[in-house]
Amino acid sequence: MSNPLDENTMKGTIGELLVLLRFLFYNVQACFPLKDSGNDLIAIYGDSKKTIQVKTDTWSVPNTEKIYNILALVKLSGKKLDEAKIYLLSKEEAENQKRNIRAGALSDEFLISSARIDLLFSC
């Protein structure tokens, strides 16, 4: 018998794993840091390295002092993981989109895609 995970921990972990897996489709190598220093994932694409903050279902923008490069917002679709939506924003974009993020109303332009990956990892 194991210790049960609370619902928020479970959703958060599922979101992080989904981002990690979807990154693989775009040739982004990602992993969890050895110690949690405030970033959920560390990702490499070509010569570029980025720190990723992941928020699942309950979206918010991290405090401006928090160090991260990309905010990944995951919207789960019940238990249908293949229907989950993943939005990627730079830290600056996240600050500019705070109202839309809180409302869960982001434009599809932020959905994960090859173009989005190229843009965010080129900075």
C-alpha cells in the first residue's frame, strides 16, 4: 500500500509529464531537475537551454521575481490525456497575458507547435 497523492499533486504531476512527452514530439529534450529549485522542468533544444514552469488546470502567472524562461499551461480534458491542450509563453508574454491566463482564455497562437518551440527557444 502506498501513501495517496492529493488531487492537486496528481494533476500537477500529470501536467508536467504531458509537457515533457509533448516536447519529445518537437525534438525538445526535457527532464525534472534533481532538486526542486522552483522550476518544474529543464529543457534543451539545439544549443538552447530553458527552465520551464508548469501550471495545470488552475492557471496563474508566477511572481515576477521567480526565475523561469517558459510558462507551460496545461488544460486537461478529463481523463483523455491526448486531448489536453498545452500553451507555451515566454515570461514576458505571461506577464502581458495575466488577465487572459487567470480567465483561462488564451489565444490559440500560444498552443504548443513547431513555430512556438522555435520562437521560444531562439531567445
